[in-house]
Amino acid sequence: MPETLYNNLGTQSVTLFATCMIDQMAPAVGESTVEVLEHLGLQVNFVDQQTCCGQPAFNSGFRSESLPVAQRFLELFEKVDGPIIVPSGSCAAMVRNFYTDLFKHDEGLVERARSLSERVYEFTEFIDRFFGCNAIVGTCDDQVTYHKCCHLLREIGIDEQPLKMLSNIDGLRITPMNRADVCCGFGGAFSVKMPDISSAILDEKLDNIEATKANRLVAGDIGCIYQIQGGLRRRGSTTRVLHIAEILSESIRNSKTGKVTE
């Protein structure tokens, strides 16, 4: 472990919050997240009883239903030591930015939420802060583009850091996408409640993705990934969408085996 990390982080152990969508729909993203963190010399722990952070109900206006779910998250994760890593900007933002609002009628819960939020990091945010954007040195011969997910960008403040990580992968060619910071139209319940608007937003995003001629699109939130991948498939596009943890772990494996292409 680099000395600077030891001095700044003070631990070699972290805990993974897998999130609902990763746990139920994209376990490979969780596995890739663990692989990258272990590559950086960390022990990754997992709370078996973890479920949801409460975001779906909260975003839909069902605060009373979200409250016990969020409280359960708080009870479970405040017991662990060290950083809590979340491979999702939206879930990390829920815990860090919205728990204090959700718990506002109970000052005790508010203080506990504030304390916990200081240890919650989105995946790329954590790597950038404690290891630096050049920490992952891998290989991957491919052409990709990058979508800036809304919560990661606007709620967590992570903008160019993931792109810097990708640029450090030998052989990876990154094509800038027009309006990369514009929403893909998912927005959780928004895509269900406002399907016509969601589809219109998605269509523009798909046009911009296809204009790059990239083989793969990289993003940092499973909701965005599934929204975009579904749209591309309906168009008959061969462009694949993957989480940044997946391409980082792929590049690590390639560098270990001497493999350059997929």
C-alpha cells in the first residue's frame, strides 16, 4: 500500500455497499469493484444483511416507507470501521446528501447520519482521493466513450476524475461525446412516471453515443447503464455499456496476463 494512502486513509480495510441494482441485476459490477480495490491492496468486507439505502421510495415521495429502510442501512453500516465504498453515485448521494433531510424530525438520527456520511465514498471518488487517478495501470485495446452520470457529477462532484482513470489505461482510446454531462433520461422513477420525456432525453443521448463510433460506453451508475444499453439494443446497435469498475478490472487482468485485446 502506498505510504501516502496509509497516512491519509489510516486503514487497509474497507466495506462494500453493493446497492440493490448491482446485487440483483449486475453482480459482475460488484465483483469488479472488489477486484479493483483488492488490487490496490485493500481488504474488502461485506455486510451480509445489507439491503437498500431507501432511495427508490424517497425519490418517489414515499418518505414514510423510505425511513425504516434508511434507518436499517444506518444501523448496519455505522457498526463497521473504515470507509464504505459505493459503486453508484446516486446511492452514495442518497446517504451523504439526503439522509439528514429524511431524518430531520429526529436529531439523533441526523447526527448519526452525518457521522456515517463522512465515511461513505463513491467508487471512483475514493480511488481518486486516496490513491490518485493514475493508480490503476492496465491495458485494453478498445475505443470507448464516457457518460457523466447526473448524481455522480452534480451531487458528488466527480467530473473529470473517471476520464483521467480511463486515460491511464494503455491502448484505450477515448472519444469525447457531445453533451456527455446531459442526463440519459433514467432518473429512477422518472423514467416510469414520465416515459415520453425520458425516451426523448434518451434518444438524444443515444445519437451522441453513436456519433462517437465507440465500441463501448463507460458509465458509473447501473441505472444509467441499463437505460442506455436498452436503448442501444432497441436500435440494433452493437455498442456495449459497462461500469467503470468493469473496464478497470478488465485492464488489470489484461496487464497481468499480457493480454491487450478483449
